[in-house]
Amino acid sequence: MSCGARADRHRAAAAPARRVRATCAPCLLAVALGAGYAQAQVVDHVVVKGLQDLELFQTDSDSRLLSRNDGELAGAGRLRLWAAAEFTSGFQGVLLGRLEGGKANDESGTQGEIEQAFLRYVSPGRTHLMIDAGRIVFPIGNFSKRYLSSVNPLIGTPDSYDVSYPEGAVVTGAASFFDYRIAVIDRPLANKKYVPEGDTSWHPAVDMGFTPVIGLRFGAYATQGPYLGRAVEPMLTAGEHWRDFDQRVAGLELEFSRGHFELNGDWAFSTYEVPTHAGLSRGQAWFLEPKYTFTPRLFAAMRVEKNDYPYIQPIDSSSWIAQNVTFHDVEAGLGWRFTPELVLKASYRRDQWNVSDSMKSFFPNGYSCGLQLSYGFDVKSWFEPRR
């Protein structure tokens, strides 16, 4: 069996069942929607909204990053619904669910998931303090707060880490030119395509920002903790535990806007302790994402990315793969706003893998052409009387 096949087998064995299957997902979203509407009848401070994405892709058949549906034309649909309510002054609750399916998805059938479900406290006055506790979006990194199609200027996402939804608590605040996020979360910052998917283990995470002038922010973040899970324990030597192996990530963020131009960037450095390896496995990844708005309706964007990410998978208890996988990735696209809520995007994306000749068959270059139609809506407005 080849190293790539072994790695795929062990990665599949390590994936825990975190998703709610299609039989439960519609009920879950219906409950969220119904609960939001029921609250809206008796509480003024309630928001119930949704975001519908329809996508169409034509890709090559081989790229590990970009291929969808074995290279055949494929579509996908995604519906997000969220409800937010203010229970009393300063205390809020937020619930966000997702339902998606289609041949362009990595998983077959239709999947549903509660992405976020947390309580929020916002301090009164000018202290600028906010506390979230529950299931939250990953609190560090430039892209995690821009992953929804309504704010992502392109269709794809950076490959350096998955946008994930750990459970934990995060404190967000600001003072003068500085801002911060301090969190404790139960998941590592990683991409499960490159390392075994981790189990629950608590990680500290910190993000500090500095805004010297309006429109320019520099940030730095860091996190540390175990990145493996129980599924790999048969692949460890006697006396070792999956929590014995740590991941460390430190990164830099850039946010800039001036007139009709915006620029976002992220540069992350990582180290991994790998079973059967005496030294650390190191990696780095970065992306730059410029965007320009030509008119209120028309905009263009590009994301240039380099990923030198450690590819870590077990072969057996005496041998683990720990080899960096390096590639460049470019996505360029145009967007057109029919209305503030209805946006059509088209993009072309290409990757180039810089690996040894022996690995080229596992990591061939590829391309993706995509269309995405996004529509945001206010559910609560459907039930309000017309004026």
C-alpha cells in the first residue's frame, strides 16, 4: 500500500462523527426558526435571519485541493439560519445552523450542523468588553471572521486552516488603539486534510491588535495544545498518549482599507510534535487578499496563497509520515450586487504543488471555475404587518 493510501485510510478512521445527519438537520433548523419567531412575537430585541448560497463548479479530476465530483460539472446548496435575542440588558443568545448538500460537496448526501450556539455578555458604557461562551467560530486568524459568503469577496477559502466551531469562551475588548481576544477553546487550529482530526482538549488562544490610524490594523495571534485524537492511540507506542503531542501556532494579521480598496492578509508559523520523530515538524502559510470596488454593484478580488504545511499521518506504531506539502494557490474573481442582499460571484482558481517527483502523482496541479449566488434575508420581516 502506498504512503498516500495509508494516510487516507488512517485519516478516514480518525474522523469523528461531529455532523448531524440529514434526518436531524431539517428538524434542528426548523426548531431554531420556530423558536426565533416565537420569541419575536413577545420580545422586541430579536433577530431571525438567513443566508442561502447556490454554487456551480467545473474542476479537474485530480487536484487534492480543488477537485469536485471527479471533475464533472457539479452544484451545491447551502442554507444558514440564525436567531439572536437580547434576554435582558447586556445579555444575548445566538444560534446559527447550517444545512448543505450537492455533488460539489466533499461529503455525500445532505449534512446539517449547529455552527454556533453561545451566550454573550456586552458590558455597558465605554469599556468595550464582550464575553461569548458556548460553541463559537474560531477566535483567531484573519479569515475566520470573514468566512460567510456575504463578507467573503471570493468563493473559495484559504487552505492553511479549517474554519471550525470549537466550544469554549472568548473575551473581546478594546482600549485606545489596541484590541484583544483571549480565549479558551477545545479544538486546535488545523486543517484535517493534513493532520489527523483532533479530539477535545483545551487550548489557550490570544489575538492582539493595533490600529495606528483608521483603516489600518496589525494583529498577532498564538495558540498551543494537543492536536491529535483518541483514534490514533493504536498507532502510538506503549506509554504514549495522544495528548502528549502539542501543536504551536503563531501568526500575524493585516487589515487595510482606503477608499474603494481593501487588503487582508495572514501569515502563520506552526510546529508539531510528531510520534516516532525526535525533532519538530515545522510549517508556515500565508495569504494576501486584495479587493477593489469599482461601483456600488461591481467588485473584483484576488487571493494569493502559499502553504508549506506539515502533512502528518500514521503508518503504524513505529512509523509516522511528517513531510511538508508546499503549494501556491491563486483565486481571482468578480462580483455583482443586484441588491444589497443578492450577490453573484464568478471566480477562477489554480494551484501548483511543489513536491518531489515521487509525490507528484499524489499532489497534481489543478483548477476550479466557480459560480456562487448568495441571498441574505430577514425571516422576522416575513411575519411583520405591511405598512
